[in-house]
Amino acid sequence: MAPIIVFGPLLASAFAGLLGNHVGHRTAQIITTATVLLSFVLSVIVFFDVTYGGNAQTIHLATWMSVGAFDVSWAIKLDSLSAVMLVVVTSVSSLVHIYSWGYMEHDPHKARFFSYLSLFTFAMLSLVTADNFLQLFFGWEGVGLASYLLIGFWYKKKSANDAAIKAFVTNRVGDFGFALGIMALFHVFGSVSFDDVFAAVPEHTDAVLAFAGMELNAIELIAFLLFIGAMGKSAQFFLHVWLPDAMEGPTPVSALIHAATMVTAGVFLVCRAFPIFENAEAASAFVTVIGATTALFAATVGMAQNDIKRVVAYSTCSQLGYMFFAAGLGLYGAAMFHLFTHAFFKALLFLGSGAVIHGVHDEQDMRKMGGLYKMMPMTWLMMIIGTVALTGVGFSFGVLGLLPWDLGFAGFFSKDAIIEGAFMAGREGVFFGIPAFWFGVVAALLTSFYSWRLIFMTFHGKFRGPKDVYEHAHDPKFAMAMPLVVLAIGAIFAGGIFKKDFIGENAGHFWHDAVPAASHGPAVAGDHGEAAVYGDDHTEADTHATPADDHGTDAAHAAVDDHAEAGEGDHGGGHHPPTWVLLSPFFATLFGFLLAIWFYLINEGMGARIAARGGPLHSFLYNKWYVDEIYHFVFVRGAKGLGDLFWKIGDMKLIDGLGPNGVAGTTLAAARRLAKGQSGFLYHYAFVMLIGVLGFSVWILVSQGGL
């Protein structure tokens, strides 16, 4: 079953790519879509068997490499973590395949497009089922290749080619760090197998690696290098610049790669390698800082963007930041929960944006939209559902004692769990916990503002584009509409249904030993505020945990600390955040919503007037903190300047000037002078010969002693 899940899409990709033009595009579409759907059905079976049945296993397929002590197998690892990712990847991929039947209906290269989609699906499935770091790296590079092909699918479009190259190069920067991390792993542990490395981590906490005259803690260095790879793949601050430009690819690509699958690979890596990060306090703090910074940075930039897909892209960056700072604080279950729910509502928003673009003749600028809810009511409703799920609309009724349970959309349960967990981690002494909490709250406010800004600019007010475009605007056909409905159902119910399993009282039995299941707060612990513990009992938790003085373990197990002191205003005791903490995301979201109403409904056109004035704050946000310009100045112009220095000074003037060009120039000058002696007159040559004979005679006389 598992080999079919992983390798089925690869075979379908090869069939569509090699034979698509011979068997026809429709046949290629049917084969690739049916194969991915089969992988999804089998993944659901595996999910229930592994997570609820406890039948985790590793299926050895073949020996991949065996050189001396370096022995790597190709195997399929099925545990709770990989089972969750299997469902996420195959479900989104299946819906994107179906959606693409309508979206790419008039494209002449459909077989190639569906081949690339299935190739990406195979690479992602290889990544999440990897049994060792090298196999994971294979899938890691595979999704990078597929991303390059899909972003640049319309290769005759220069902006698409530039975006594909930018994505490829930026990811290579992160992948270089990832590759160094794998090399360091093998150097320290003598293996790249997950089981071998994770079991040996406690024995190597004091190991050091010498580099450039410095001695660095090996575990810290390895964790840092692995996270550099995650930063590139998951578009975190500093290495985020490729993701917004990747919107040049077809919209289904945005949903498949940049919403629910490829960009979550970095989060998956950190959660998979949690035994390493739990023993790397400094690296985990770095993960927290980068994640929190990205969450806030991307949210601020999203407020000023006008391309509908770019707004959603920056939203993706921001939500990935939430996942990373949760993982950095040791809240791995909460990070994976948000990854899971995010897949539904972000794919819904991307595909919904595609429906809008498709319905208004490929227009993506929201400044040329407005009032579309009348012409596209179904798309408007789907986008509303995606927006309320993204912004985390919901309310903790249990906090006020009104109801024994909470109500909300998917994002409410997962994002609020991270925010509350960050506060609790900070209160328990985890570094950057409290700053991460505040960054998360502010980002929630900004997320609400730019998300509703998108809705109001696109669907409400007056239409600002050509009249004929508005008159021909329409909702999508069934092939595009059906995936939207399915994703909307997930965006509504996924959080409430799976909360107990991912981060609640059932988390220990759900995750087993794949990730620590302990978390913080009522929204995390469950309806009754019961603290979740890692594993079936404390013995299992201790088996897979790190020493108690490590910051990550402190964060993960703070919820079960019997000696936690009850703070002022705590709800239900010292194990839970104060009431104001539990309500802060709700009021932040509400304030952002009201602010968007004020700017774009009550005072319609205010945002456009602010943008027209072009003040420093708007320019700063519109130009994305000038990160691209800084990178262009430092790296692009810097590299060009360095190249000019080596070329024009080093190569042309020094090497060529003193070398080939110098010798050649001297020879040429001498030849020109000698050429002047070639007069062509016989008596000149006779005179020269006479001088030569005279000189030769003198030399003989001198050598014989005659003079």
C-alpha cells in the first residue's frame, strides 16, 4: 500500500510527460488525477491505521548507498507525523489536479502541466516518508526542481522565468546549509538514519566541532544548519524573497506548492528532528526569533500589496512564521496542528483567488476589481469562509463559563493554541516566549486587516475595472467549484474535529512518539482544560525527552508541571493562561476587521488616497521593507562589482596585460621595427651581408687570439 502511495504519482508523471502528446492530453489528465486520488484514499487508510491503530512501521525497500561506514537505505517511514503529512499532501494535490481540469482548460500543454504536478507530489511524498536525512534531502531537492518547473511553466513569459530562477537560487542558499547539516550529522553520529541519530543525541550533547579556529557545540551547529535549509524552503525572513514572485506560476501551482505542501517542508523538518532541537537551546531560540519576525514582517507587507495572489502569498509567509516560533518554543504538536488546518483554508484562498482571476479575464490587481459578489456569489462565499478561517474567527466560551466548549473555524483552534502556548512557555522561563506571544497577537490583528481588505477591495464597493469585464465576470464551473467546497468544509470543521487528537487530551495516543504532545492552555489542552502529556504515560515521555534543564523540554512539559504557580487572573489554575491572554487574539482579530471596514467600506477610497500620497510608511510596506532592493544592492550589484574587478582589473589588466597581451605587444612592436629593415633593395641586403661577414671574421680572429 505505502509504495503505491509514494511511487504511483511518479509513474503517472512519467506517463503524462513522455506519452502525453501521443495518447492525448485528456488521457494524461485522467491517469495523473486518478493516481493521485488513489494515493489519497490509501493515505487516509494509513492515517487511521497509524495514528489511531498505533501501527507505525518502517518499510525497507532497497539499499540505496553502501560505501564503507556510509550505509543508506531507501525506506518508507510510517508514523503519526508522516501519516498526517501524507493526508495533507495527497488531499491538496488531488483537489488541485481536479481544479486544474477547469483552470488549464484552454492551455495547449496540459499533459506537461499535469506531469509536473504529479512529479511534485511524488517528491513531496518521498520527503515526508523518508527514513533518513539523505532520503529526505532527495525529496527536498525534488520539490525544488518541481517548483522551478511549475513556476516557470509559462516559459515564454519573462517574469515567470525570472521568478523560477529566483526561487531556485534562493532555495539553493538554504539547501547548502541543509547539506552541511547532513554532513555534520554523519561526522558526529556516523549515520544519517533518523532512529540512529535521535537515539544517540543525548550522548553527544557535549560534542564539539572545530571550525575556523572556533569550537562549536555540535548539536547546536547541526540544528542551526538544518534550520537554514528550512528557512529557504519555508520562505522565512531573509530567505523569503522567492515566494511572492512565485505567484507568476499558474494559480493551481500556488495552491499546491506555496500554500499547503512545499513551504511546510521546513516545519516538518524541524518537527521530525525535534530530538536535536530539544537539545539545542540557542538554535531553538533562533528558530523562535526568525518565526516570530516572519509572522509580523509578512503581515505588515501584506497590508500594502495589490496583487490578490501576492496578498495570500505573504499571508502564507506569516502563518509559517507562527508554525516555526511554535516549534522553536517546543510546541511541536501545535505547530503541526496549524500546518494541518492551514492546508485547508490557505489552499481555499489560493484556489478562490484563481477563480476570481479566471472570472475577470486574468486580472490580478485588486485596484481594478470591486463589487464582484453580485457576479460571483459562490466564489465570494468560499473566500469569506477561507478568510474567517485564516483570521481565526471563534470564541472561547468556556473561558467565560458560558458553554462547556468553544466555537470557531479551523484557524481559531490552531493559531490561538500557538499564541497561548507562547505566553505559557514565556511564563515558564523559555527565552523569547513572551515576545513571540506579542508578535503573534499583533500579527493576528494585521492578518485580519489585510484579509478583509482583500475581501472588500475584490467583492464590495464599486467595480473599478472595464465595464465589459464586470459584465462577463462569472463563478467557476464544477471542476473548479467542487475543490473549493471540499476545502471550505475542512476550513470550517478541521480545527474543532481534530483539536483533541493533535493538541488535546488524546494527543499522547495520537502522536505516540513522533513528536512531543504536551502543550499549554485550554485551547490547546482540550475542552476541559486537561493537560496533555507526551506519550501514553510519563515513562514514554521521559524516554523520548531531553534533560529537564533544556529549554525546549521545559516548554513542552510546562503544562504538566505540578508546581506551576497560579498567576493573577488565571482561568482554572496555574496550568492555564490568564483570561486576557485567551481573549487577546479574538479582540485583535475583531479590531483588524473593524479597521478594514472603516478604510474600505465606510470610507471607501481612503486606502487608495493613502497609497496615492505615497508616504514613507506606505512606501516602506509597499516595497516590502526594501529587502529586495537591499539584496539587489548587496548581492546582485556586489557580485557584479566583484566580477568586474576580477575581470577588468585582475584578468584584463594584470593577467592579460602582463601576460599574453604584454608579450604579444612587445613582439608586435619589435616585429614592426624589424620590418622597417625590409626595404626590398638588393644593395641594402648585400651591405647587411657584408657587415655580417665582417662581424663573423672579427669573431673568429678574436676567438683564435689573432687580435
